[in-house]
Amino acid sequence: MLPLVHQITGTTLVIAGLIVLPLPIPLGLIMLTIGFALLAPYIPAVQRLIRHMRAKWPNLDAQLRRWRDRMPPVIKKTIDKTHPVTPAE
């Protein structure tokens, strides 16, 4: 039941975030972030998007790793699943 609630809430937040994104207040970004965080444990495409963003922006990755232990279990799982793979040297 909880995954279904997460998916419905996450989808609603992503759609609403895209609608209010052009506003001068960054509410759309906050809504998108929370929506993607709720969708990531269940949708592989969202996991790939987050993994790509973490690889592209190392500061984002560092902040997620820094705050990981303070997050609820579903967000911890998402942070672990979306850790960018470093290429072999």
C-alpha cells in the first residue's frame, strides 16, 4: 500500500512542480525534488536520471552522502541505489 501512495504522491508533486516551475519562487524545484525522491525507489528511469545527475554534479553527490544517515529508510535506500558508478581507471 505504501509504495502505491509514494508513487501517486510523487507523480502529483512532479506534475505540480513542472507547472509552477516558471514562477519566481523556487517552489517548483522543491516539489520536483521531493517527487523524484518518492518515485526513485520504484521507477528505474528515475533512478537512472538521479544517478546521471549525481555523476554530473559531484557537489550534489557529496551532499546526498553527507545527509544520508539523517534520512528515512526509503530515502537512504534511494541514495544507495542511485550512487554513481565510478569508471575503472
